[in-house]
Amino acid sequence: MDISIVGSGYVGLVTGACFADVGHNVICVDNDSRKIESLRAGKVPIYEPGLEEVIHRNVSARRLRFTGSIEDGVANSQIVFIAVPTPQQPDGSVDLSFIEKVAREIAGVLTDYRVIVDKSTVPVKTGEKVAESIKRYNRHGASFDVVSNPEFLREGCAVTDLMNPDRIVIGAQGERAIDLMKKVYEPFMAPILVTDINSAELIKHAANSFLALKISYINAVASICEASGADVEKVADGIGMDRRIGRNFLNAGIGYGGSCFPKDIAAFITISEQLGVPFNLLKEVQRINAGQRERFLKAIRDTLWVLREKRIAVWGLAFKPDTDDIRCSVAIDLISDMLREGAHVTAYDPKGMERAREVSAIADAKLVGSALEAVEGAEALVIATEWDEFANVDLGLVKERMATPIVFDGRNLFDPGTMANVGFHYHSIGRKAVAPR
């Protein structure tokens, strides 16, 4: 099929590349001319495992191309996906101005029937507004259908998620649109759930909020484990063995971050309040998540006493491993907090260094080229992102390079017994602090 995707960020670029990889003809549209020129030159602006290879393969096969013209995209496709940013506003609501602008631009060049698909994560009833806008500005009177098709991609494994989806959600009214959407996803051999548009929009926010709830739940349990001497890893294993619950998203740590969970939960809270049904449970999820970072900082202060002039190494800048995305990263917030208290911070991340250099809040941190360079002369090491590179490091070399072998593991990356045997004072989440043996 012929498909265009407006917006070439994480969602749009991955979706477009994977659609092309299963045989569709795809046009990725973006208003950032530098991004388009970069993509045409073979340079992928984001790090996502496997994405660069998929893009190059399909550009070479002439199934994928890039343009700055919405008219080009709409004229040469049967289905137009909208995958533009929906940033959070100060009051927690979603800024839909990019969606509205694209809807107007599509309407201005729409001359024949098209399916217009909301791929961006949007509040419930957004589809209705998109349809109203297109109808209002469509001077040619062309027919169209609006569809909600939420994405469920995890950064770091987005290509795998898109190629092997758990489910496809299609929110639509007309059979013509539903049939075309089913043809788009036919190569993926995944279960398809067809709903009304409002239900499809709610599914995305409800899913992300539930996953964040699981994270905050196990972090709350971790606090009880620390107070009682229990091991949160064992508790999580016991909980996760229940098939009704599952082990995923029950890893205690310093809280969730990223571009999706914080924004989507804030949006769902705002949406529920606007509908007159306050979702107070999600406010507690937010509170626990924010408190987790504060508890971690308190543990660092309690051990080091005063942070001023202390040399602290930080491993991790991205909000999770296998991505260079540092948006709403807990690691960045931790570094900012420690810098404000006068600490000297040296940090390293396998993929997030370039983006981190653009963050003014951590401008005073020293960013270095390796994990071992970061710990040179450090009085403490903070592990903020669970990269495999860190898990496989030579712990003996780390200890040798540190001034004092104190580790604060915000992701429970290491075994406490192993760390004690190597000679570290080791602090983790929901497990007993261990002194060196």
C-alpha cells in the first residue's frame, strides 16, 4: 500500500521504516528541512537498535523516501499517519497545536478520499477534533475517515516491537477505513482489536498508566523491604510468578522517566479531571515516583554526609538503556540535584553523551568517554541507567580507580554479595546495604 507519515521522530521514523520493510511504499514527511536532508544523506538522527539498517535497506529498495512536503505525502498515499509531537503543558494537559496544524495542512491539499490516522498519543476525543478541522478547512470537499491507531513502542526495542506487536488497535467508524487499516497490518500477523475512536485513544493512556503504576507499586514495596530487612528482588520474583500479575515492570529502582510515562500519566490525570472523574490513584503514582529519587539522594547524603566538593561518578544519562533519549531522564535530574549541592560530577553514557551536552542543567558536569574514566578518583559511583556495558565491567578495575569504593546502584544492576566480595560499600534499592568483606 501507499502510506505517508507526517512527523519523523521516534514513532514516525520507526513506523515508516518498518512499514516499508514489510513491502509498503512509504513517504516520511517532516517540516525540519535539516532532518530531511540528513535522512536523505543516510544519517539517522536518533539511536534505536536496528533502525539504521532497516532505513538504509528500504531506501535502497525505493520503498522509503523523505520529503518536506505534506502535499507530496497526501497526494501519493492512500493512508496518512500523523505522528507529530504532543508535548506536555505546564498544567499537565497535552499541547495539541502540532496535531491541529497538520490536520489543517492535510485538509488544504486533500482532493480525494484518504484515511487520516492519529498515531501520536493524544487525549480522548482528539479524533473528533481532527475530523472537525479537516472538514472545516477542506476546500475541495473530499471525503475522508479519521482513525485512531495508538503505538505501543518501547524505546530501545521499538523496531522489534513494531515488527512483532502484541496487538493492533484500530479505532474507527467506517468499514472502508477499517478494511484499509487491516491491509496495512496484514503482514504483521498480529491480533487486531477494532474499537470506536474514543476507546482506542483511551487504551494508550490507560496502558502506559498501568505500567507506571506497577513501577511505583514495586518501588513502594522496596521502601518496606528496606525497613524490614526483606529483599525486593525476591519479593518481586514471588509476585511475578503469579500469571495474573507477571514479572515485567516489577524492577525496583529510582523511578520511571522518558518522553512517554510522565507525560501520559499527567495527561490522563488532566483528562479525567476535565471529564469530572478525578483519577487520584495516578496522582499517588506520580508522588511515589518523585519520592523515589528523593529517597535515593537521601541515601547518598546519609553516607557521604556532605555532597559539596565530593567527586561523584555517574553511569547513565539516557532514561533507559539502548536509547540516546534523555528526555525526563531521572539520571539527568540526579546529576542536576548533586551539582546544586556542590558536588563535582563526572558522567558517562554509551549513547546519550551528545544529547546530554545540550542540557543546561548539567552543564557543570564533566562528560567523559568511558565508564572507567568516569570513576577515576571518584569518592562514590552512582548507577542511574542499567546498560549491559556497566553490568559487564571489570569491577576490580573500577575499585582500583576509585578513591573510596562506595556504590549507589539505582537500578539494582549488581548482586550485593558480589559487590561485597570485591570490596565495595554497596547501596541498592529495596535490599540491605552491604559492607565490604
